[in-house]
Amino acid sequence: MAYLQQTSLSLQSKLLPSVSQLPRALPSLNLSFSATFPSLKLSTARPLHGGTKMSATAASSYATALADVAKSNNTLEATSSDVEIVEKVFSDPQVLDFFSNPTIDVVKKRQVLDEIVKSYELQPHTANFLNILVDAKRIDLIKEIVKEFEMVYNKLTDTELAVVSSVVPLESQHLAQIAKQVQKLTGAKNVRIKTVIDPSLVAGFTIRYGSSGSKLIDMSVKKQLEDIAAQLDLGDVQLAV
């Protein structure tokens, strides 16, 4: 994580290079769109109605195309790691705003994208994919694409995603125990743990799993205090954290 933060700071310093330093002509870039991602149809049009639904469909199409390429190249695991890195990089509002800004030249965006690819050693088809999103003006869908790819990956690998929220980072052995318990509950071949820091829990942890996190195991002190308050009929209790 420290490496990701250091590289993010380095990228931020390069987000606004002098316009005079940019090349006048758009450099040639072989995206191999139809050959690499045959299941996609490039479109920069924005829907006037039903935008949310159509954006979700577009995100699903992009994610499926990336997973198809990764599967055909036997790089599904490595691509999943790439996607995790992309998620962390674009979770920075400054990075996402930069790439989503229509007034910033595509050349400048490609330069910064090259820095990201080199810094994190992303695979060529992942870099190609990100360039496609920039050229198609769909980079704003990156968060939705990450979520959709995660679902496709989990289905292909029979993996159950469990989101573990805690006040402080849990030890690896505790996460391993949680993974085993989720595996018993779901019967999944694999369990993938994603950790989230949530100070509002006071202490303890929660586990979300199932379709879209529909199932919850709440072992937090916050939940225990709420249960006690409910039993005593104290109404809503404001917890001072």
C-alpha cells in the first residue's frame, strides 16, 4: 500500500504538465481493438434517457471483454491483480477527475496512463484496455467496470468475495479463519477477502458476502451496543467514537 501511495504522489506531480511540452500530433498507438477485444463495440455516445441502466450494461460489456481476453491468454489471475491496482489508482479523486475531464487533451492522458502502466507493471492487454477506455471517453465507468469484472472473475473461478470491515487491520491468521468460515457457509471453491477500515464499528468486525453483499455477519461492538439499546428500549444511541 505504501508503494501505491508513493507512486500516486509521483503521478499527481505529472498530471498537469506544460501544454507546450506536449507533441502537436496524436502519437500512433496500435490498440488492436477488434482483434484484442472482439466482443466490444466502441461507442462514445452518451444516452439521453436511462443513462444509469445503459452505463451498467456498458460496464458489464467492457468487464466481460477484459475477462475473455485474460481467460484466452491464461492470465486471469494476473489480470485480476491488475484490476485491483487500477481500482486503487482510480480511487484517488484527482486521478479520476483528470481522466474524466473532457477539456484535457488525449495525448496528455495517454502520457499519464503510460506512467501508471510502467509504475505498476501492468500487462500489455490491461494497458491496451485502459487506452481504449480513454479513447472511447468511457474511463468514467472504471469503478463500475472493476465491480463487474470482479463478479465475472468470481463466477469463472468459483470464488466467493467476502468484505471484512474492522476498526484496525486484522492479522493474516484471523483473515484466514474468516475465509475458512465463509467457505463452509457458501461451499465456494475459493474465498477472496477484501478488507475495509471502518472506525464507526468501535471494535470487532463485520463480514459481507453473498450476491452483492446481501449476507452479513456482524461481530462489531457497535452492533452489540445497538442490540442492548433496543432491549432496554433506549431508542437510537449516539456513539462517541
